[in-house]
Amino acid sequence: MNKIFNFGYTKVTSKEKTELVQKVFSDVSKNYDLMNDIMSLGAHRLWKKKFVELVDPLKDDKIIDVGSGSGDIVIELLKKNINIDIDVVDLNYEMINIGEKRIKNKKVNFHINNAENLKFENNSFDKYLISFCLRNISNIDKSLNEAFRILKPGGKYFCLEFSKPKSFFISKIYNKYKANFIPLVGKLVADNKAAYNYLNESIDLFPNQNQLKVKLTKAGFINVSYINLFNGIVTIHKGYKL
Ligand SMILES: C[S@@+](CC[C@H](N)C(=O)[O-])C[C@H]1O[C@@H](n2cnc3c(N)ncnc32)[C@H](O)[C@@H]1O
């Protein structure tokens, strides 16, 4: 029997969700960077900076950035100016194409690949990074199992993603902002209200901090922990493979 997944509030099969999400990213790719700046009022830059600080890339690390999109995380990693190999993965041709145009570095390799079924060998990477992508993957558990498989023993998993604010008051304001401002800006700037409606709904339906921690533990990671940024609007989860 086909398992049912959420594409926003619509129930779909895994294949349908993947296709619908890919259509969203093909449609928004041209305005993706501008929309990130407008919707987060620039805050996504701080979140990504903090993320890369926590990742703490070391000389000769082999790193994979999954759902890399236009490549912000890779650009942040390269600013550290140390010798690292980076494999960049995204399922969307238009998005990865933007990344490829922005990043010219012989230590960075680009791949079109689904996070649920990675083409890399077992025990290949020191660090697995995923930023604002996990929410869009049809089968999150499958992608966590894949992350675990391709990490070396001693390897580390890092996920930056929207989560749930801790304060009731902030939560109220944030929910109104998400439900009204984001689709409106989506319509005005990108002429695509539906795509940004999906963004709002996908944030609502994504597992909260503790639920994601449980999923990571089930996938085999140990010492799983998270830190909240902006009161938990965004969270960074971290886990280790023994
Ligand atoms: C919101 S963007 C995040 C881009 C970038 N990491 C950032 O933080 O700005 C999500 C990206 O994940 C990609 N994506 C969605 N589902 C995927 C999957 N199953 N496998 C690989 N990439 C996927 C999308 O194509 C898109 O480029």
C-alpha cells in the first residue's frame, strides 16, 4: 500500500510529493535568493553563518551539503579558506544550476541526486549538512538512514531547519506573519502565492525539536542535540555516528 505524505496540507503519495516540491523549486528558483532575504528580513544569513560555525570544518574534511539549492552553505564554508572537499547534492536542476554559476572551485562537485537514495558509498563523509531541505523531502526517515549510511564512523550530521518557537507570544506573532506576509510577498515579488503558501504549511507540519531528535536517534545517531535560534523559529540539530 502507498504511504501517504503531506505536501503542505494536501495528502499525496511519496512520488507526488517529490514531483510537487520539485515544481515549487523550479518555479521559485529565479527569485529564490531575493525571496530569502525579504521573507527572513536578512536573518537567514545569520542562521547560515551560525550553522557553519557549529559545523566547524577542519582541514581535509570531506563534506556533503544536501539540498544545497543556490549554494549559500557552500559559499559560507569556502570563506573559511581551508582545504576541504565538498560534494553538493540537489534534486532540482534549476537550483543546482544557480549554485554552479555562483561557485567555481575545483574542490566542489555538483550532483543531481535524491536525498532519499544517495549515490555515494557507505562511510564516505566526515560531515553531512542539510539546510532548509529536510522539510521538503518526502520520506524524512529514509533520508536520515541515507545520511547515517554515507557518514564515516565518527562522522557528524548537521541540520538547519525551521522549528517551533518556545514562547507562546512569539509563536502567535510568527504564525500570523507566516500565514499572511509570506504568501503576500510571494505573490508580489515572485508572482507565486501558491509556492509560498506551501512554504508556510510545510513549516507548520514539520516535526518539532524533540520529534526530530527522536527520528535522528532512531536512524542510529548518538549524542543527538539541538540549539534554538530566534527562540526556536529555526533550530540546528546535531548527531554523531559511532
Ligand atoms: C529551501 S531550499 C534550501 C537551499 C539551501 N540549502 C539553503 O539553505 O538556502 C531546499 C532545496 O532542497 C532541494 N530538495 C528538495 N527535496 C530534495 C530531495 N529529495 N533531494 C535532494 N534535494 C532536495 C530543493 O530542490 C531545494 O533546492
